[in-house]
Amino acid sequence: MKSINKLIKCTAAAVLASVMLCGCSDIGFGDQSMLRPPRATGDQAAMQQIISEEAAGSYTLKYPQKGEYRSAVNIFKDSDGTEYAAALYSTDNDSKMHVTIMVHEKDKDKWRSLGSCSNSGTGVDRIIYRDITSDGKGEFLIGWSGYNPGVNNLVVYSLYSDTVREMVIDESYTDFVITDITGDKTDDIMLLSLRNNQLPSTATLLQYSEQDKRPISKFALELDSEVTAFNSVVSGKIDKKTTGIVIDGENALEQNSTQVIYYDKKEKKLVDPLFTQTDSGVNKNITSRKEVITSRDIDGDGIIEVPVISEMAAPKDIKAGNVCSCTAWKQINTEDQSLLTRMNTVYNYNDSYYFVLPERWASNVTALSDSANRLMTFYVWSNNTLTLGDKLLEIHRFNRSEWDKKDQGDYIMLYTVNNKGREFIIAAQIFKTKSDESLNLEKSELENNVKLI
């Protein structure tokens, strides 16, 4: 993306270590603390002095709650080496009802004011510095939080003729992403909003308009309004050519699902191939699951996969709670919106590991869990007789004392895990079958396929 290529970002702490270590009784910490900062050195000292003079009294530093930049003062650098400092604070006179962004440019080792703007928000959701106007210079994108949880307002601040110019965004958001989703070499703003005041959940794509001199809404897509919280929002490649936004969310029944948004260049619209509705209005999503597991690049190919979970095969007399589930990690083919399985895994959440199923095991092997004994067992599965066959693999979790007392001869130790001062061993036993020798597992394959969560 153009902004990544053009902008080199760096951060600096808003308050020096001397602030953090000071024992003075009139120094408080956290978003609501009124700060009278001590003496500091370098850029921090200069910025603290500037804040004190402009605030004209006691003030509260405001810290972004999300994102890469979590300091009240962040320093950014453009590709030409120009440095900018953005300070976030509220003053005592504001009664904490307004937050101010103050921007300075570094000029020959001195900070020169470019201006400041106040917002009626009560806090800062996040701050991002990106080039959304394609002029080679970054803009400050600040999400201001208010009294209503999950309802934030985005404002963009550009540096225009050595001043700070405010660009207000009409729509509110729950989360937002900056990425070039349309493929025009310029970053877009994607606002994601959960259902609010009878309005459906939506994804709104904004692009900078030279005519309006601000980002405006270009495309919108209705999302799954049954989702009440976003667990994860990431952007990245969803196939070799397409950038998308992948949203993992949860509904009121604690069911999780994934939505994938991308821009269809042929249709010139936003689409989500995973979320559909029936004629009766019932929401359908192939990724619906009870497990809190989020989308990721599971195989390291640079493309995000989404999880689709289904119960593995088992005889009818096996208790449902003992039958393991298979998580199929799938990529989206944006040409026909089909799903391609890249990897199958079986998770053991209680013991914090998962096993990558060899491709030859996909429909020929099943797994049972014995949580009381910390054991997961894989068997040959007969699709003809619907019965368990020979045992192929057992994966155990032992505590250290159990492991030390055990005859370890037949076990392959895979991991030593420390959890809250207790040590556990993940170990496995391989068994051989003659019914289909192609299913037999080698030690090296086992060691590569068992991974910690």
C-alpha cells in the first residue's frame, strides 16, 4: 500500500521513566489522573512544557485504548524525515468533557506549533497516522470514544499549509480498519458498526474526496446483526490477489462466526460470501461455532484462513462430549466464492495444543477425547461399517510428578509447558495398524504436527 511504502512510523513514550517512578503524592496515573509532570529531558521535556503552557493549568494526559500507539504523546516521521508530535490531553477547565489533540513539527531541534483541535469525546479509542489523501504526507486519524460503549467517532486531521485541518466523519463506528481494499493504491477507511437504535450492523467504506476535502461514504454492506461483539478484526490477503477484512464475532448466545468483507471489482460493491440469509430471514453462516477461535494465516502462506468446525465421525454409542471436532481452515476463492481447505486440525483447548491432521487422515481417521485423563486418541475409522478400527496415536498431558514416575520408554516427549508455576509435559505414543499401513505415522511427522495453542 502506498502509505506503508511512503510512511515510516515510530513512537515515543509520552511520559519519561522519571514520571513513572516519581513518588510525589500529587502525581496520579491512568486516564482520569490530573498530571503536573516533573522535569524531563529532550523531546519529552519540550512537549511537556508546551502542554503545560497551552493547557494553562492542570491537565490529564489521554491514552489511546487500542492500536499500535498507546502513549499520550506519539512521534511520527514522514519519508522525508520530518517529525511530528501529536499530544492528547484534557484540561481541568474542560471538566473532562473535551479532549484536545495538539500537533507540533520538529524544526531544527525545536518543536513548532501547527495547531490544536478539541473534541467532545471523553477519551481516545486509538490514533493512526496514514496517508489517505495520496499526497505523500500522513494524516492523523483519531477515534474519539464517548459515553456510549462501542459507539465511537472518527475524525481525520491533516497538515495543510502548516496548520491542522479537521475532517469530520459523519458515521460512528464500533471498530475500524485502514487498508487499500479497493486496490487503487490509496488507503481506504472501513468503519464497522454493530446494530444500534434499530439500525442494522454495517460495514461502510470511506474514501477521500478531493471535492469534499474529507473522506466520504462510497460503499456500504449490511453485516450480521445478530453479532453483538467483535472478537477480532484484521485486514490482509484473503487470496493471492485480493485484500479483505476478516471479522470474528460473537452473538448473544455465545455462538461465534466469521465474516469476510472484500471489494468485488466486477460488481463494484462490497461482498461477504460467508454470511447469507434464508427467505424467512434466518441468518446462515458456514463458520458458526461455539469455540472462541479466530481466523489467521494458519499455514504461513500470507493468506488468512477462516475456521469451519464440525464434529468428527464416531459410533452412535460414544458420548457426544467425547467426540473431537475437526477445524478445517479454509481460504476463499473470490472468483466463485468457494472455500478451499488448506489444513485440518483437532484442538485440545483444555490442554492447550492442537494436532494437524495429515492429508491422508482427512476422512479415514477420527479422534476421541478423555478429559479426565488428559488424553486424546486417534483411531482408524471405517466409513463402510461406521466403526472404530485400530488405534493410531495417543497424545497425553502429564504433570511433572506423573511424568517423572512413569515408564517413558514408549512415549515421545513433545513439549514442556510452564503454567502459573506448574510444569506439564505433552507426550505421545504412536501405534501401528496393518489394516491400512498408509495411515501409519512417523515420529518426525508427529513432532511437526503437534503445536501449542
